[in-house]
Amino acid sequence: MNASTEALPVVVIGAGPAGLAAAAHLTERGIEPLVLEAGPAAGSAVRDWGHVRLFSTWSEVVDPAAEKLLAPTGWTVPDGATYPSGADWSEQYLQPLADVLGDKVRYGATVTGVSRLGRDRIVDADREQQPFTISILNADGTEQRITARAVIDASGTWSTPSPIGGDGLPALGEKAAADRISYRIPDLKDPAVRARYAGKRTAVIGSGASAFTALAYLADLSKEESGTHAVWILRRGISGSTFGGGTADQLPARGALGLAAKAAVDDGYADAVAGFRTSAIEKTADQLVLVAEDGRGLDPVDEVIVLTGLRPDLSFLNELRLGLDERLQAPVELAPLIDPNQHSCGTVYPHGVGELSHPEKDVYLVGMKSYGRAPTFLAMTGYEQVRSIAAALAGDREAAERVELTLPETGVCGGAGLFDKPEAAEETGGGCCAAPATLTVSVGAPAPSGGC
């Protein structure tokens, strides 16, 4: 890279937690960042789930370099032992941080393509000597090209939720039933949303923290609105890890989510359907019937909430040479550490530039996007990622390779994919950290052994 390229900014895609932390670390290193945010404000995606409370405390979701930038403004960290909502996080931390960064953050700037200047992905000649070129669609409809010395993609995965189908494809009839399907945790404090689910029978499809939260919300609604009931659809069976680590989780609020979901079932506010992989949705006169791959159909429901994970949008990176795992769509060096077939979140050790590098030099996927389709990403993981990358871009390899973070254990040590095999689940007890959970499966065939 020549001197003129070195003078260019590092483009950061996305003004969410990881993107703004990257800008803070770059600034601390004397490197000029330019953050491109598609939305109208900092943390636009976080604001979409502003009604949901994080299972990490304030002390775990504020980046150290960002705090240093904010300190001269009189900003202080909210009570470190309390749990912010998404709205709190955006309004009390992300937006103030973006405001401090000032014109280093641009809103209404959607990145539509990234490449090397004058080089498509085929061309080798002088490739690494060329700056990156970024194509932008502005909010007013105008197009623009800018150049950068490096690119950090922190755009996340929020905009691309996974569909209903157990095979990763939309179920037959999923699009036709779109008016009855949501891919987000419902905000039941919103009168219109509350009316949508009150007194209704709702299927919740998914097995992670988001599904736990939705089940807990619907259980609370059931206590106030008669006729409200949830049907929890799990693709796999029931095991000790189905509800997470519970009291063994080193993030207590995360463990509590699983316990709340278990209580919703135990108390009769939700039924659990295990071993059900949806392949089709059939519309009746005014309800929906979910049909499994084996032809089983469930009793009709009024609404469906799909919380089957998220996936990265890689379309605007097509001209870059990325090294991505064929299953997770995560960087190849990182993928084995986060593969849900083998690991829980707590088994992932902190990682940085070494695991996040690609064949295309100086381009990085960070934050949620770095995990591809793997679940359970923690903000503190993203902060460590961007600290390491900023150090590498500054030429400080020692700092880039140094681990400065200890992640909390989930209390679940088994990998989710393991539990597709009954004999493997028996050998592990369904997870080496979690106590077995009891659950009545009220609909469908007997549940196979293992996790959801």
C-alpha cells in the first residue's frame, strides 16, 4: 500500500455497537474512520428491538475506547449492574458516541458494493496496492463512490432473518401467509401489537434467547388476556440444554431467559412441539396450519413468530476475496471456534485479527456479521475484535495478537448439532453443565433425545 492510500480513511460499515467501537479504537490509534450507516441514527437496528432488555449489564456493553472518547463530554456509564433495553443502549450510549465522532459518521448511506479500485475479484496484478472503492446509495437517491485504505464491515445480520423452513429455505406458503408472520420479538407494550396477539394462539418457532423472550412475553400476556396461548416449535428434541444454562450461566439474565421459557411451558401458558421441522404453511379460512417434513400438521394457529436465527448479507461484498466457512459463512479461522454443532457461546475464546483476516488484505467482518449464521454473539466479543483490528492497522502486532477479554460461560457445554444424534446426547447427558430439565411435550410425536 502506498503513502497516498495510507492517508485514506478506514471505512466502517454500520453505526451499531461494533461499528462505533471500531471508530473509537481507530481514532485512539490516530487512524481516520468513516462510518457509513444506512439508517437515520446510530444503532438503527438496535432501535428496532428497543423494547427488549439485554442479558448483559451496562458494564459489559460499553467499549473502553468509546468510554474514553465520551468522558470529556461529561458522559458517565449508567449503573454498571443494571440491564439496559435496546432503546436505552441506543439513546444513552450509541447515539452520544456517534455525536462525539461527529462528521466521522454519515447517516442514510447504504453501501451497495465494495471492491479494489480498478480490480474486480479476478484480477491479481497490483491488487494489494490499490485502495478499496465503496459504492454508496444516499438517502436522497444519489449514488457516490469513495475510496478507503481498509474496510471493516460491522453491518450485522438484523436485516436478514432466517425463514421458517427446517432446510433453510422459506416454507411453502410462507410468503402467502406473510401478514400473519413476524420475524421479531413482539413489543406487547404497543397497543396495536398487543391486540395482534391477545386472545390468540401463536406459534413461536426457534430455540434461542429470542424465542425464550417471546415465550415469556406471551406467557405474561396470557395471564391478563384469556385465550392467549403459545405453541413452541422446536426442530430438535428436548434435553438438559434446551433451556440454556439456567443458574449455571455466568450471565444470570441470560440463564433466566431459559428458565422463564421453561416456566411458560410448565405453567400451561405454552405447549412444546419437539422434533418438528416445518416445510409448509397452509391457510384455512382465518388461521394457519404448520405442516412438518413428515406430513404431520399441527392444530391451527392465528399468528406465527419466527425466531430461527439471522444470516449475513454478503451480496455487496461479491467483488472481494473472502475466506468464509462453507457452513456458517463466518471467517474460516473463526468458524471452528463458534460452530454450534460443537460449541456453546461460553466455549469460544476471545479472538481478533488473526481469526478475522481474509485472503483480501485489510477487509474484516466484525460483530454479529463475523459469526455468519452462528448464534449467541456478545457485545464484548465485538469490542475485542475491533480493538485487535485497529491495533493491526496501526502496525502494533503485539497488541493485535494479545487477548484482553474473558468471556462468561453459558453453563451449556454441548454443541447443538450433536443433539441430532440420540446416542451422542445420551453420552453427554444433553450438555455437561446444565441440570436436566423436565418438560411435557403435548403435541406431535415423542421427542427424540437431545437439544432443540
